[in-house]
Amino acid sequence: MPSQNYTKTLKNKFFIKRNDTLPSLEVVVIDRGCLGNRMPFNLSGITACTFTMTNDCGDMKIMAKTAQIVSYSGGTIAYNWDEEDTNEDGIFYGEFQLLFSSGARMSIPQIGNISIEIGKDVNPF
């Protein structure tokens, strides 16, 4: 049985049902080391992490809400859904923004976005 923070992603796709607030959207940021080795990105220089999401027409659904750093050394970031975040079904596009102490910014993912599908549910509440 997966934990409550089980990440339901598949190649930058995330699935959740309408009105659900779990599971959290969790992402491991990967860095390329020497010789092409893949390793978790060290987040120790990050001062803030935000999450933004638009609908498929480009209208803002979530604007730079606070996201969490789950593991600095493991490169893991997460967004915990609020009730109003998943109150309508459809296809949405999201990205994280990492803010560094130097003032630099980095979007995650760096190419494309996270496709988020909020599916219809049977329960009307």
C-alpha cells in the first residue's frame, strides 16, 4: 500500500480526482554529474519554492503558492493541494519555481511542464 505522499506521476503526468487533496504532487529534481551520472539535485541553496498551475486555456488556477522542500540532499520538492486547487476537473499544466539565495531562479521541469489531470469523481461533494 503506498504512503499518503505516494507520487502518481508518469513522465511529467500527474493524476488526481476532483476535490481530492491527496496525494501531494512530489518531484525529485535530477542533476547530471560527470560522465552523465544522474543524481538528486542539492537544494541547500534554495530559499523558497513555489508552484503555479494553469488550465488548458492558459488561465491561472494556482499562482506561485508555497511548495515544500521535502529533502534538500535528495532533491525532493512537493506541493500539497488545497481544496480550491482541485475543485474542477480537466487538464492543467504546472511547474515549480526554485528561488536561490543568490537571487537566481530555476523552473522545474526545465523543459515543458507537468501535465495534471483532475478527473471527474462520482461523489458530488
